[in-house]
Amino acid sequence: RDSKHLFLDLTKLSAPLDKFVAASQKKGIWTDNAVKETGSWIHKRGLQARCITRDLSWGTPVPEPGYQNKVFYVWFDAPIGYISITANYTAEWEQWWKQKDKDTNVKLVQFMGKDNIPFHTVIFPCTLIAANDDAKPANNFTLLDSISVCDYLQYEGGLKFSKSRGTGVFGDKAKETGIPASVWRFYLLSVRPESSDTAFDWNSLCERVNGELINKFGNLVNRCVSFLGKMGGVVPKVHMEKRDHQFFDKVNKFVEDYVAAMDAAQLREGLKKVIEISQEGNGLLQREAPWKLVKEKGGKQRADSVLGICINVVWLLAVLAEPYIPSISSKICEQLRIPKSTLFIPGKEEKERFRSALGPPAATWEEAKEKGGLFVGHKIGRNQPLFRPIDKDQLPEFRKRYGGAGSDTGTTKLFPFNVLVGEITEAKAHEKADHLAVVKVELGPGRGQKQIVSGIRKEYPDPNTLIGKRVLVVENVAPSNFKGVRTTGLLLCAEDANKTKRLIEIKADVGIKLAPKEAKIVQKRFKSKEFCNYPMEVTADGTITYKGDVLVPKKKGAEALVSLDQIYRNASIAI
């Protein structure tokens, strides 16, 4: 049926929008996906008039005669809600949303999923630009400065999260697991899909929480607070030695990298630096062993120094963890007996880069307030464990509960790759990249050949030596171009500790599939850069495994273990 609607005429806003986008991308930080999608809307498709009303009963009513029975389209209306929410919070909302002061330090930074890019980089800016008055620039609206856009977080095995199918853990169900919110925050930020799709995985959750959050971060806090408590609980004076200066140099470099990552909205990298600082602190404790030093003649002074250094690192962890796990930062402050308001990153900006300046505990409280850290003579509190380990035995139940109602995803193991045996029939050097080889691989009847570009020239400088080799190919990879040459698959290699790669050669018929014995192969295509989200390895006995399950030929009468030669063993699988 015919229906009359209101449109936002974007065609009239193409030039000012293009100017704004160019300036914002130069001044602020835009993730690649936001740059590409916005550029596609403006230059590739060209801006078109956009309907901003709908014939629906639910929504914001249109306050215009003749449109009383219509509502605004949600993604025209919702961003305007950012302004109205501010206005509901404070009568001074224009301090944030109007450019009255030329020296204003207000920046609009937005975080979102990639589905919502054009509404925030095209539609909303156009709405604000159209409402501006060039004659009164002081009343113009604040426009986007930076935007951080995530790709998709998939459920393990490459499945989509789906409430209707019960696939995945959603906010209202996370509490049922008994896993604290701080642990969820840590894990989800550690796999935040910043540059490509990533996957939620129960094994990964368990390993990262137990191995990093608890054994590195939590362990350092617990050991330092506990042992210092046994020594009287008073922050001791540090007698700095050359190795201590070197230790702080390393920690401060991590802090500078942390700040740079956070400024660039690279949250995963920032969190990684927090764990690396924890690891450095644990390493110092383990090397110096203050519990042994106190028993040695003349060792008390050095033991005090080590504890003084480490307790200041614990203070630093409370600072750096605040954006990620604020409740844990608060608990550390409680154990250190300091107000959270005293936390800040020690250092200063120098030539557009932050310089960290953490050192030993200050001599006085006044000095600590200025330089950061604790001070000599401060009395800390008692330690309390910050986390409890995730029990591996719970994982099968979690998989069953959240794998998808009415489907086999809760009990059946999923394998994300379509791996086949193929034979290289042609090979040549890439014309534009010395490290790349271009090969054609026969995959058997009905499958034909695939052209694959692989970074194996360093190990195989003469491409002719590749012809005739039977190799493992991942077929369900999205096509892409490497230096102008199309590739439609991946060659699997074994990579040792020295990052040396070797093609996995296998004695099996061309076209045979390999997968864990009882696993369901997920046929969904993935991007080649996402391969590292699903690690495989070659074990000591020469079998290829995925999450501990051995890959076997998926063919009747051919279910013997695939055992690789000694040269491949104890290696990770790479591409």
C-alpha cells in the first residue's frame, strides 16, 4: 500500500559530511572497518535520501501534522537520544553538545558493533550538520571525534550467538554460571574482536582465567600482600640496586605501551600489558625469593627492598586494572588500605608520548600523592584471594546448557575447518612478494583445484620442489587477494618454537577429509586472519589435534590415526 513518509535528504549533505569525515579521521581514531564502511556509503554508493519514519505503533511519535500515526525510524531516533539523555541528566547539557567555547576539550568517542557504523558516521552526523547554523557556529553540535568498532564475537565452533536458539551465554544467563562479573569482563575484553571476528570458547575462558588472571595477576597481589603482612604489614624502604633500576625501566615501558594502546582504543593490547607487568613482578619475586633472604645473615635489607618494589607494582596493577575490572581494583585498594581516589598513572606527557615514572615507594605521603605509589611506613591491610579458579569439570555442562536448545550444538563437538588432503600440481613464485608462493592444489573428484597464496618461500625458495607434495588444505576460507593474486584456501604448516615453517606432507588419498572423530564440521567460511582463533597443534606422538582431540580421516575403513614424521612433532599448526 502507498504510504507517505519523511526523508532526510542526504544528497544535500554530501560535501559537508565528506569534509567532516576527512577531518575527524585525521584528528581522531577510526578503526579500519569504520573507515571502509563510511567511505563506501559516501563514495562508492553515493548518498541517497533516507527514509526516517515508519508505519509502526511502537516508537517515538512524529510531531508533524499529517504524520501522527507514524514513528521515527529507530536508528534516526536513537542517536539523538544520546543528547536527550545528557539533557535529562543535567541542565548544562550544552557544555557537552554545543561548541560554545572554542577551547572546549569535549570529544565524542563512540564504541559499537560493526552493524551500526553508518548510523553513527553518516546518518547522525548529517542530522547534526543539517541542524547547525553557519551564522552562529557557537551553537553548532559536537560531532564525532573517534570511533572504535568491533567485529563479531562468535560462539565456539564458529556459531552465531542466538537467543532464539539458545546458543551462547547472554547477560541474563551469565550470572547463572557462578562466574563473577569481573572474570567475564576480563575474558571478553581479552578476546574483544577489534580487527577481525573472534570466538568465545569455554576452554579458552578456563585457560585465560586460571593461567593469566589468577596465576599471574592474582598471584602477584596475593603473594605480595600476604608476605608483607607476615613481615609486619608496613611498606619498607627500598635500597635500589642496578637491577632494580632495570626492572622499573621494563615496567615503565609496559606502562607506556599500555597508555598508547588505550589512547588508540586497543583494549586487548592494553589488557595484555597489565598481565605482562604482573608476570614481571612474579619473576622478580621468584628470582629474589625474599622468604629465603630473611633467613640469611644480612639478607633482611634486600628482602625489604624486593617487597617494597613489588608492593608498589601491586599499587600499579590497581591503577591499570581499573578500566577493565573496577571491582577488583577496589579490592586491591582495600587490601592496600588506600582510597581509590589516589590512583593515577605515574608520569607525564613528553613530546606527544606519555613517559611513565613508577619507582620505589616514596619517602612521605605528600611525595606519594605527587609521584604515585605507596610510601615508606604505610600500613597495609590483610590479603584476601581476588579470584577462584574455574573448574574444568564444569565445562561440559556449560557447553550442554548454552550450546543451543533443540540442536546438537550442546553435546556435539564442533570443528571450524574443512580440512582436505590435496596434491600440489603447479607452483610458482609470486611476482610482487619474495616470501610468497602461488600454488594450485588438486582436491579430488567434484572439488577441482584451488589456487592458494602461501608465505612459504623462505623455507621453499624453489617453488618447483613443491609440485607433487600431498598437503593439508583448509577449504572453507573466504577468498582474498595477496598482492593482487586471488587465494581461495590455506596450506597448513607445522611451526616450531623458532617460527620455522614446514608444509605438512601426508600419506593419504587426495580428497579425504580430516576432523576430530565425533566432531561436526562447521562449513561456514572464515577470514584467513581468523585462523589463529582456533589453534591446532602436532603432539609429541605425531598426531594433529584440535582442543586435544585427534584429527582422523573421515572415510569408512580409513579411521587410523594420522601420525606425522618426527620433524613435525611438538609444533603448532600455522598457515
